[in-house]
Amino acid sequence: MGGLLEEPREPGVDLSPLAELAVHDVADYLAPDVDEQRRLNTDVQIHQHFRENGVSGAVSERLFHQLLGYGLGFVTALVRSGAIFAAARKRGWAVKQQVVPHFEVDELVSDVVLDGFGMFCDIGVEKGGWSPHDGGLPLKVYYINACLLSFPNRYRKWQRGRRDWEGLELMEAWSTVDRLFTERSAEDVVVAHAVVDSLFKHMGENDKALLALVQDGYTAAEIGDILRIKTHAAEVRISRARATARRYLNRDGGL
């Protein structure tokens, strides 16, 4: 894959005839206590499995589940520490560093890792870009590099999203408040509006965008198309945004 950092291949990979890969062979592939040589040998088996079966099947599913979890932990640490920006500058990527609020880190990282995972599956697996042979990168290094390559574009989208949604006024939310308080005093309505304002200042920009789309009547499938994610992923994000709003509003009235 163009742009991936090359690392010297560790010697001693076992190239003897390979047995068919089973789920238990990759069950602990990324466990921290797995011997690196064993992992390198498993890379050879995984490569053969991908060539013969593509990304389908129980073995791939188990492996991909581990890769996604590993990528989330790895990239989260880089973003929270700011080390990912140093890595970007080292590679000559034009990324303007901006503090990522703690409540937006998880969503940004999820987007980065999903993009990187898609790149890995498309270029690394489907198009044969990854190989452990002839000095190729270990699978986990190739995959993490795919995640890092996806960071600049996804980060710029996040920055644009913050600008696009700055000062967002969800009039539908205010209208709902007005309907609920039709028989209350003007002071009560003012307080309720302040709660809504406080909520949306507290929430991440992406969560605000999601709730705005939901209130505009978009379905999870339509939101998935807009965000270029699967419907299930859109449903998860909507649920998470609503949970964030509920937690905030239930905490001391949201003020």
C-alpha cells in the first residue's frame, strides 16, 4: 500500500505446508502475551486463507473483530496523547492540530478505524496489497498503518463538521419545549430553553448533527447514506447521541 511505513521483516517465518486455518487459530491472534514469532507464522496462514476465501467466513469474522478492537485502542491512545499529530507531521501530512474534546474522541476514532479497516479489506485483502512474504509487513502493522493513513481526511471532515454546526439552533427542540410549557410561566420557558442551549453546547458536534437529522425526519438508513456508513452503525450512533442527551438532561436538570 502506497505510503505505508516499511519495517524489516523478522526472520524465521515458517514456510512449511500450511494446514487449513480454523477459528481457534486466530482466537487470540492479537492477545498481548502471544509470542511474536507465532503471530508471524499465523500471518502466513491468514494470507493463504484470504487468497482462498476472501473476507467471508467465521475465521475472517473472528480476526476482523479483533482487528477493530485493537485499532480502536491503538488510535484512541494516539489521539488522546496528541502523538498522532506528530506522526502526521513526520509523514508530511498537512493536518492543522486542534484539541479534540474528550467526548468527541470516541466517535472520531471510530470513524478513523472504520475507514482504515475498509482500506485494509479493499486494498490489503481484496486487491492483494498485503503479503507477509518477501519482507512484507506483519498484518497488524499493515492494518494500523491503514488506520493512520485514513486519519488526515477523517480529521479534516471532523474539523469541517465543527465549523458547519457551530451556532446550530435546533428550532424543533425549542418548539417542543414551548408546547410542553404552554401552561407554564414565561420564566419556566426561559429556563427550559436554557436547558436545551446548555445541552447542545455540551454535546459533540457530530451528535448534534445526528439529532438534527433525526428531528428532520431522516431514517437511520438515510442517515447512513449521508454519513457513508452502514445502517446498523447509524443506529448505534443515534442511540449513543440520545443516551448522551438523556444523561446530561438527567444530571441536575441539565444546567
